[in-house]
Amino acid sequence: MGFSTSLAQSDTLRLNNQVISTFANEDCGKLEFPNELIMVDVDKQGNGLLAINQKGLIADLDVRLVMAADDDQYLNSLLAQQTGGSPTIISGVLTKNFADQTGKVTSVQVQLNGGAFLRGIPMMISTGGNIEQTVSVYKLRFANWLRLIL
């Protein structure tokens, strides 16, 4: 069995068809799935019981942006619509590109639908030079997702 090498290349995030690019430092985005896709149990006779858990389609996306940059202003305008009574449903596409040792590029894409903001944007006041005071963290939740390998 041979070894495979993968080089992560440029990732892209689009929210409502706008490319988000003014990411902050370190882990600038994180996609997680808080619920199990399927529930499994065993009855007293040892029979397996399986049921689809629709909540397994929920996806949480955290995005860390440079505060007051263009993307922060864009997402803040969508957040203002949500808190102002006329929310916009958010869709998203997160794409990770990988190149192998032969130069072939493969993309892993997660399509996100039915999204909204979970919380307001926390702020920090620091006289000690904490860099986190320059970062806006958006927490979004999506109703469903689809993962593709292209």
C-alpha cells in the first residue's frame, strides 16, 4: 500500500455568494456538526435499533474576521437585518483545495443552507495589547449541509 501526500491550498468561504477573505489570525474558520447523524440503541433481545436524527444535519460555523474590515461590515449588515426584524437566510459554501504529489488538485466542498446568526459579536477592551480585541467572531448555525469531493 502506497503513501499519499496532500498539500492544503487556498480555502474559500462564500456567504450569500460573497467571498469572505479578511480573515483574522490563526484558526480563522471552524465548521462543526454538534449532533449525531444517526441514533443507535439495542433492545433487551439484542436487536439493533437505528433511527435517522434530523438534527444531525445542523452545522455550526465560526468565522474570525479582522474587525471593521469589509467582510465584518458585510456580515454586520446581515446581522443588523436579523436583529432588526427582517432576517436574511444565509447560505454558504466552504471549499478546501488539496494538491497531491502528482499535482492533481481535489476540492472538498461543504454546502450550507438555512443559516442564521447565533449570537452577537463579542468585544474586548484590553490595555495589555491582547490581539483578540481586533477580531470579530461570527457564530452561524445552518439547518442542513452537504459534503462533496470534487
